Amino acid sequence: MPPPNSLAVVVLAAGFGKRFRSASTPKVLHHAAGEPLIGHVLRAAIGLEGLGRLVVVVGHGKDQVSEVVRARRPDAVFAEQPVPRGTGDAVAVAEEALAGFDGQVVILSGDSPLITSRTLAALVDKHRNSGATVTLLTALMDDPTGYGRIIRSQDGLRIVEQADATPDEAAVREVATVVWCFEREPLFDALAKVTTDNAQGEYYLPDVVPLLAADGARVETLLGNASEVLGVNDRKQLAEVARILRARKLDELMAAGVTIEDPAATYVDMGVEVGPDTLVRPLTFLEGSTRIGSDCVIGPSARIVDSTIDDGADVSFAVLKSVEVGSGAQVGPFTSLRPGTRLKARSKAGSFVEMKSTTVGEGSKVPHLSYMGDAEIGDGVNIGAGSITCNYDGEAGVKSKTRIGNGVLLGSDTMLVAPVVVHENAITGAGSVVTKDVEPSTVVVGAPARPIRKRKAKLNKGETGGH
């Protein structure tokens, strides 16, 4: 077992990302499968046993990047690369942030989101067990364009960047990745000797390899999976790594007992959780921090963002954002549930229903063609088609609450002009405009609604009705 705090990780995140053509978003903050690119890299790094220090090299958009990093690792340390002058320079600016640290230093790129903790752990193990000064992760690429080539010979190992490669060197399929493990002191000693004598006039991190080898240092490599080392330099590559990340997530869910009816048409973010025996049907998007229970049916054509769906719920042809859906509840088709909405157990939000900041009680139904906003709906309520809460005062600019008690029946096209309370067991007639509170067990009709009688008591089982 490695000693505690024996590892440092340096994440390079200072690049402009010119090929993204984004004026406001740094490259490492573009999202793939619900997470910024650097978020995926940090997850892999933080999963390393013995991680004692995390250093992030920032530059363009440094404040934005720092905020994202601190949300995931509050004790992260930052080093600034004001002008991008190559990977060697980016690592060199981290030297001060690693002062006093004595152990192995893992170098990662903030735009390579497919790397895993397992591969990083294997790299560190290979480095330690071999007694190497530097160990780099390599990969075999069918198309190595853009990567430094691994050139092996009797004289040792070299890394040749594409811009400097001869045709024979450019044909080599084994490539260097921006995933390294170094001993700290030799790393920075060698970086001090790196020059810009190359086609791009930059300080290359791979140039430390021949310098270390010349001093008799041991250089090792670990052949990794090509799918883990893909970098992201433009939006086409962003789409490709997002596809791979989603495929990984779907494989994980299916292995855990979730049925994905059509993986090619299902989009699930990395942070989503789904319980066993849930069926996810095509054209479903599960995003953000969504949590879905067991034995649910989700989709087809559902978009669920930052929401909680309890066991046995059914959601189809619907959009849910920051809502809670209780066990056995039904949503859809063609339903929009906006933030702050909560459906309790066995309730229903049906066809062409929109809700916002509304609680629907147990067993209550809003079956179709209704809008409920800023409302509290009790248990066992039925909302007739076309009913709405008139919750916004256009002159005062305020939104007011509507409260509907247990057992209420709202007739079709009821308008509830908030603030208003419809007390338990009341009934509104079709087309009623309710501007004043309705007393318990009272029937109201008209515009404005007026009471006409008390509601008849429900018949007990076995009794007969009469007048």
C-alpha cells in the first residue's frame, strides 16, 4: 500500500481552445455527458489512492476554471501560465506549488476526459515497481495525427512531435499521451534545460525524456487503451468523447440491472443514478443530478434534469426540471414540470399539463390541459380539464399562492385567481372563476363563483342514494 499523501497530480488547464471558437468558455469547461471536461479528469485524479496534492495550471479563463475545480476539490492549488508556451512551460510553472512535496508527480491534461483512475493507478504502480524516473502512458492509434510519436531504438526512447517528425517517424502508430508519472526533483531539473529549438518554438514536456536518459535515469512506458487518451481540441472531438462517456455510463447501468431499450437513442449524464428493474425507453435524456428509483418506466421521449423519481413511477413524453415525483406517480404524455414541483405518491400530471412550484397530494390528479403554478394541492383532489391557477398579478408584479384542500373536485375550466383557498371537499362548477375562498364542502358556480349549496356526503359502500 502506498504511503499517504505520496502522490501529487498536476492538471494542465491553461489552453485557449482556439478551434472551439468560443469567446466566453475556456476549452476545459465545455461539457461532455453532463460534466465539464476538466471535471472528468479531476474525478479520475481524485480517485487515486494516496493523492496528497492537486495542482491545476490555469491561464485563459482562470477564474472560471478555478471555481469549477474548487467545487470538486476545495484544497486544490493553482499555478498560472500567463502565456501558453507549451506543455513543458505549463508543468514548469507548477514547481512552486509543489514546493515541499516529496513523491511522485502525475501529469494530466484537462482536455482528456476519458482517462480513468484504474489506468492512472496502473501507471503509478508500473513507475514505482520498476524504479523509473519517468513513466509515460502510450497508446496505439489507427490515426496518430496530432500526437507525438514514440520512437524506439538501440539508443533508447524518443518522443517526436508531429510537426518535427520525418515521414517514417510520422508513420509510427504508438503515440505519447499527456499522461506521465515523474519523480519530482529530476522532473524540474530536466525542465530547466528544455529549449524551444523546434518547429513550434515551444517548450515541449516530452523533451525531458532524452535529458533524463542522458543522465542515466530509467524511462518506462505503459501501453494504455487508445479510447482513454483521446484529447478534445474542437467540437467534433467533443461530441466523440461525449458519445464514449455516455456509452460507458449505459454499460454501467445495464450491468447494475437497468434495462436500456435502445442505447443508441438514450442519453444519460455521468452523475445520474438509476435503480434496478427500471426500463429506460428511447429518446430519453437523464441529466445533471437526477436520481431514479427501481421499477420505473422512463420514456419514450422524456427529458429529466436534476430531479428525483421514486420507485414505480411512469414518465413519458415529458420535460421535468428540478422536480420530485413520488412512488407510483404518473407523468405524461406531453407534460412540463418546472422547478419546485412535487408530485406525491400515486398522483398524476397528465396530457398537456404544466406545473411550477406546485405540490400535488397523494392520489390527486391533474389529468389534462391544465396549468398549476404556485399551488398546494391536497390529497385525493381531481382537477378538471382546462383549469388554471391565475397566480401572477401583472400590475403588482407578484405571484401568489393557491391552496386546494383534500378531496376537492374542480370542474373543467375553473380559474383560481390567487391568492385563494379552496377548502376540503369543495366543488367548483365548470367555468367557475374563483376570486374568494371557498368554504369546506361547498359547491360554487359562476363568474365570479358563488356558493349554491353544500356538497352531498359520499355514500358508504352498501347504501343506496335518495333525495
